[in-house]
Amino acid sequence: MNAIIILIPVVIFILIVAGLVIGLKLGGKRLPQATWQQGLKNAFFTLMIVLAVAGVIALIPILGFGQSIGNGFAISFITILIASFFFFFFNWFTSRRRAGKVLVDIIPYPNKTVSLIGAGLFILLGFTGGYSVFWRTSEYAWLISSVIGLCIGTMQILTAFSRIQVCENGILAYVDLVKWKKIESFSWADHNRETYTLKLRYRGRLPGFLRNGAIPVPVEKKAELESILEQYLPMPPASDVRNYTG
């Protein structure tokens, strides 16, 4: 019985990873290269930042309360996850409330089915105790694992039902509303027969590679979208458009 309990989370985790890889490959075939490459870059840099923050937070229980390194990082990641969930949930609803009238509905979240299946697997992994590896001896281990699974699954579900929309007050990119004043300029990158890549340069003090974004735009919506963007955003100089690879 113990072996089965251990194997179930392992199997589910493998299915989750397989599903995400398949979803990425399917999405990559439909989206222009510049779109999914920029998405991967942003995901990588975000992961590095999260790991760095997790390391700093982990020092508090390790050095301050004598916890093991494993428990320290576990507590750190749980703290980040819960904080991320509440921020995500708050941002998802407030962004839609502040977006204003939809001017152009660009595209729904790609691979919605894969995302929903992944959400179900994350939740199932939580209810089977897959996230409680560091709290096996705690009476709250199952509860902690279930909460983690529900948090991740809920974020996946909300993301799956999100869309990219150009609104009166900015661009609603699935979850987050990017206000017009936060966008420095836009340009068009490579495309395939179905989709263009809209590249955005954000304002801010962050390094350039952290201020780039890419949005897939169906061919039939490019002209309408460009006319709206030109009312709100400046095009970069011709040299910047040629050299802007993100």
C-alpha cells in the first residue's frame, strides 16, 4: 500500500510533465518562432528570479529557526506559491475590471485543453499527497498538499479561460493588464501563414532583456490591431525594428 501511495504522485507528475511538453510542441507548430521563443525566455528569467527569491526566504527558517535545508526551501516555496496565488487571483479579476471596453479580441489561450488537463492532474497530485514529501510525519501533510494542488490547479484553470484582448486602457494579456503608459513601443516580427508576432517593449528600469514581450496575432486581425496601436503607441525607428529580436 505504501508503495502505491508513493507511485501515484510520481506517475501523475510524469503525466503532467509529458502534457506540458506536448502542449508546448503543439503550440510551437501553430505560433511563429519569435512568439514562443520570447515566451520561453520570459519563463526562464522568471524561474531564475523565483529561485533566487526562494533561496533568500529559505535562509530565514534555516538560520533563524534551525530547520533543515530541505524544510527551509519547502517553506520558502510554499510561501511564494501562496503569495503568488493571491496576487494572481487579485490581478486576474482587477485587470478585467480596469481594462475597459474591448477594442479587438485577439486570441484565446493556446492549448486550452492541455492546460485544463494539467490543472486536473495538479489538483489530483495534491489530493494524493504528492506535495507533502517534506511533511509526511505531520498531521497536516495531506491538507498542505491539497491546498498546494488547488492553488496551482486554479491558476491553470483561470489561465486556460483567458484571452489576449486590446482594450481602452491597455492590452489584456491573458491574466495581466498592461496599461498603455507602460508600453514604450511596438514592432512586428516574423510570422507564418496564420499568425504574426507583435513584439512589445515595456517601460521601466529593468534590463532590456526583461522588458520584451511577444503576442501572437492572427493574420486577419493585424490591420485592425495596427491602426489601434498607432493611436496609443509609437513605432520604434526603422533600425530598431530591423534589429529588434527580443
